[in-house]
Amino acid sequence: MTRIARRKLLTRRNVMGAGGMAALLATGRAPALAQGAANVHWLRWTDFVPASDALLKNQIVQECKKATGITLKIETVNANDLQPRITSAIQSGTGADIIMAIGNWPQLYGDSLADVSDVAEEIAKAQGGYYDVSRQVATAGNKWIGVPWTAGGGLIAYRKSWFAEVGHDTFPENWDKFRDAGRKLKAKGRPIGQTAGHTFGDAPGWWYPFLWSWGGKEVEADGKTVVLNSKETVESIKFGVALWKEAMDDGGLAWDDTNNNRAFLSQTVSATNNGASIYIEAKKKPDTYRTEKDKPMAQDIAHAAIPSGPGGQFNYTGPQTDLLMGYSRNQKAAKDFLRWMHSKPVFGQWFTSQQGYTCGATKAWQTDPVWNVDPVLKPFHDLPSKGRLAGWAGPPDRRSAEVVSKYIVVDMYAKAIQGMPAEEAAKWAHGEIAKVYV
């Protein structure tokens, strides 16, 4: 497979143009906006691909000033600190102009956000439309309450040779085979690592698909009838507890979204559901991350979907959305910045730096050359079109966002792992969700 040099990709995209905004977006040229004194504060997570943060802070900031006249301040924080920052900013009426939101979060804050329909519709028209998951979390009725940034999800990163050593030359496609592999791996001191803690990505990214794969769900499609306390849910809890005790790293109850990365790279776990960041880091530092046979670890990493169960096989999609805060006094400049940053030439630079860690929120990025560079990352390509959002089978609305933010589904499994009978755990979680869906 032909490799495409990053420099060539960036050069191809680094083209600036002028003229009407819609026309510029349609042609793929970055908009050259009216010069003027303006400041925009953009609050984001600390990226799991460090090169992307370096690009934003060292290059995009300068390009933004030159192309738009906007002085851009980029602030990055731990992802688990983003939601408290959003809440605090809304309550105080002051803070960053634009804040990154994850998953269903925009639905929680709709009344406190600016209408960005004009920006979002322009980008959608120029870039082949948004994925459904991105559109659903970023709209309230006919109003866009955020501009979709990316749409991604997790796959299981695993050590190919270690699974082969316990009789699984291919990744286990169902839970029984996964349990068998995990039991044997844990006996060799190589457990599977997953979190059951209060952390934004890896916890719901594992336990929601696990629930769905057994046929369990929070609510019916009407978005009103809570149905979590079902036979399917109880069976999933019983299996989940057995799987945890037999195959998983016990410390995962307290992990955040960084612990499993470190555990995998230090060779203390054999597999973990994650984005592509583990592989990207191992690939970047082949002399640092070596196998027990002193070979580059990246050569022994592959990605696979979460196993299937009686109810099917699913993944949890994690869209990212830029929220323009209603209290911002820089509304016009913030919208100008969003148009510029989300345009193909500018976003394309950032997208290339991600190397496949995330997918674009618009469908134009499906055919981007980045997907032809590394076959190990190609499985992430289809996640936005195949994924589900928290709250399925109901809509990803404010209530579903509140449930996932309170970690009710995650805690249901955590409580059972810590000794609560499966039936009681399902009943407890059902009751907590019912309080939200009143």
C-alpha cells in the first residue's frame, strides 16, 4: 500500500482563497475573512494524539491570525474536566467562547448555546453532509446548537501474538470466545484491561455496547418508556461480572481514559477498548515500546470490534462538537473562526495529524488519503456510520445525556462487580434512569 507523505498532504491542503463564504467552502478553499481586532478563546481536551495539539498551538494559531485577523487562544484540559468547566462557565456567564463537547453533552446545554445554524449548514453543504450521529447531538429541533467537529469511537486494541499463544489466531468474535481467551491470558499475567469508573470515553464506550449486545437498552424508541430492568440486562450483568473476575484487570474499577493506555504500553494488559492512540504512540516511538522479544510493539497490535452477543454487535460513537457559548461577547468572530477552522484546507491539516484516530464529522472525509496510509488504522473508518449513541433506542436528547453523564449504566456493572446481585443492580439503575425520564 502506497504511503502518502504528511508534508505532501499538508501542502496540498494549505491553500487560501477569498470571496463569498458559501462559495469558498464549496470550492474547498479556506475562507480569508475580514481583518480586524478580535479574540476567540477555544477550550478543548488535551488530545490523545499530542501531535494534533502541537499543530493547533504552534501553527494553526499563527495561520488564524494571518488569515482572519483573529487572535486565537487555545486552552487544553483533561477531558474529564471539560464538563465541569462548561457548567461553571454557564453559571458564571463567563469563560471560553467555544468549548468542545463530547457525545450527547450539547443536549444538556441547549438553552445556553448560540444558534450556529448558518455555520453548520454551510459546512454541511460544502462537505457532503454530516453523519447522523453528529447531526443528532448538535441539533435541537431545527436549530443547530453546535458545529460538529469529529465522529469517532473505540475498537479493541490487542496483542496479536499473545492471543495466538492462547489459541486465538483471530480475534474472538463473540463473548464466549472472548471470555475463554481472557481467562487464559489472565492466568499468564496478561489480563484484559477496561475501566468501570467515572470517565468520559472508555467507560460508556465499553459498557453501553456490552449492554446492547445482550439485547438490553435504557428506553424504548418512544424515548419515554424505561425498560432497563429486563431479563437481557440481568443476563448481561451476570456475564459481565464473570468476565471481569476471570479475565479483566481488577484495577480497572478506578481507571480513567489514560490508565488503559499506559497499562497496554507497559505490557500489563493484553487488550483494551480504545481509540487508535495506543497504536499511534507505539508506532511513533518504536524504540521505546518494545515487546518481550525486543521487537517494536506496534508490529504486534491490531484492532477489532467489541465481540457480539445474543443481541448483536455494536459500537458506541463519540461525536465531538464545538459549542459557541451564548454568553460570548465575540459571537461574530467566533463564527468566523468556526467557518475558517472547519473548512477543508484548515481542518484537513488537523485531520492528517490525527492519523485515523478520529473520523471527520462530515462525509467528505470518508475518502481522505489518510485512510490509505496504514491498514492497521483502517478499521476506524466506518465507526460513525455503524455506531449508536447513549440513550438508544430513544433519541440522544437531554435525558440520555444526563444518564450517561451520571454514569448510571456504568455504575450498574460496577456495583455488580463489587458484589451487588445482578437483579438488584439492574433494578437500581432502572430506578435512577426513571428519575431522569419522568
